Amino acid sequence: MELSARRLTFLVIVLLTLTLSLNRANATTISIGSNPTDVAFDSRLNEVFVSNYDAGSGNTVSVIADDMNRVAATVTVGSGPAGVAFDSHLNEIFVANERANTVSVIPDATNKVSATITVGSAPVGVAFDPHLDEIFVANFHSNTVSVIPDAKNRVTATIAVGDGPVGVAFDSHLNEIFVANFRSDTVSLISDATNEITQTVPVANYPHGIAFDPNKNEVFVANEGSGTVSVIPDATNRVRVDVSVGSNPTNIAFDSHLNEVFVCDYDSGAGDTVSVIADASNTVTATIILAGGPYGAAFDSNKNEVFVSDNVSGTVSVVPG
């Protein structure tokens, strides 16, 4: 008996969906240091930089070449390396050292620390502003954001924000910085022209990671305490929708190839997962099971892959986009 055209089309769609799920499930795993935390992609050398928070690793950053998926270098930085960001202007990596209250600067040509900058108390989040070539650093205990011009490698401004700033993201559409305030359940908006707060947006419980989606000019905020992601269009600066994901979502990466958002669910209950949100529908379209406590993520635009730090297992998972 021949299948009807409608039934055949349905089966093809199911097979394609299963194939996509299997491809994403077959993630390569790379062993690195203890408690890998944040991840940044260097688009000049196609390398991935991963901060290893635990002092047992000697306070290091692992450098992974994406053509080999292995550690090519290990860089010693300050105590408690957390947030990482790539500066595409000077081809440098900025690392926030939470326990040292400093930021380490690593030129990607040498993979050695060239400068150490003192900032506020417990710096954890960091983002690069390519509009003004500045670095914005969230200081968790100081409730401030430090502004560092990359030409000077020193703090030129300190901005008071909400309680417990963690995640930082640059909005390339309006040249604004979005800061997730973990303890006050808000997001602070900073104009990079004035270094002043222009608005404070209430979100759900314990906002942690944050990412900008240039496809739809929206900001995605992972709310660790509520198991949701808040979507904030930068045209309105208010939450349009909260998307339910796994438990304890921490950090977020935007996939510019498929216009998807990857959310690290540090403790999803049923297993450590990454939730994939399509920005066209603001719905979860896939759930990827990974071992070892997915915590940080970055999108590799060279190979259209997502690198996820597995905080508990001391590994990085490479997930096809």
C-alpha cells in the first residue's frame, strides 16, 4: 500500500528531527581544568578560551583550537577566573578574576598575560563593547560595573547598578550594556555614551546569564531561581515573555547561524541539559543532555558549534549548531 503524500511528508519531518537531535547529542568532549566556568570565542584565531575557576587548576584559562578540539595552551591568570570576553579590536581576551578583584588581559598572539587591572570586589561577568572599544566588568560584591578602555587597560568609570551584578551583554543595536543583577531580580541598562543607567527592568528570580540577539534585537536573560529565560526587546525594554527551560539556568549563548539561544541548565533534575530556544517563536525546540553540570557557553562562528563548559566534570562539550 502506498503512503499518502501527507503521511510521507510527516515521516520525513520526524526523521529530520530525530537526525538533528542525534547530531546534537553526539557532542565531542574535551578534558580541561577544574570547574570550567565561562567560555569565549576568539574569531581571529578560531580559538575558544575557557576559565577554570578552581584553584586546583592553578587559576588558569584553557585555550582550545577549534580545528582540533584539543587544548593548545594553558594560561595562568588571577585567583578565581570567572567571566571571559574577546576584544575583537586588539585581539585580546579579558578574564575577570573573582577572588583577586582583578581582570587579566591576554593577547591571543602570545597566550600570556600582558596586564592585570584592579577592579571592584568579586568581578564575575565581562563583556566587550566594539562601539567604543571598552570592556564592562560586573563586580558582584561591589554592586558596580567597571569600564575599561582597551587602549588604556585601566578603569576610567565605575557605575553603580543593582544588587549582585553577574551577567553582562552588549546590545549592538542601541549601543547599550545590559547587566543582570542576581540579588535584586533586575536588569540594568547602561548607555555606553554616558556610562549612566537609563532604565531598570524587573525580571524573574535570580537573573544570571545574559545574551544579545542581533537578529531580533532582543536580550535573553537566564533566571536561575525560576527556571525561565526572560526575553526583552530593546525597543520596549520590558519583558515580553518568560520561556520555561530546565532548572537553575546559568549562562546563555546566541547562535547566529540558526538564530537560536543555548541555555545552560546547571541542574535540570532529570539530568544536566542545554535548552535550545528558537528566537522566531521563543519556544524550546530541543533539549540536549550533557554530563557534568553545563554552566557556560559560547558560539563558534567558524564551525557553527557551541562550546559548553561542564563545571562538575572538568570538561568542555562541543555541540553542533
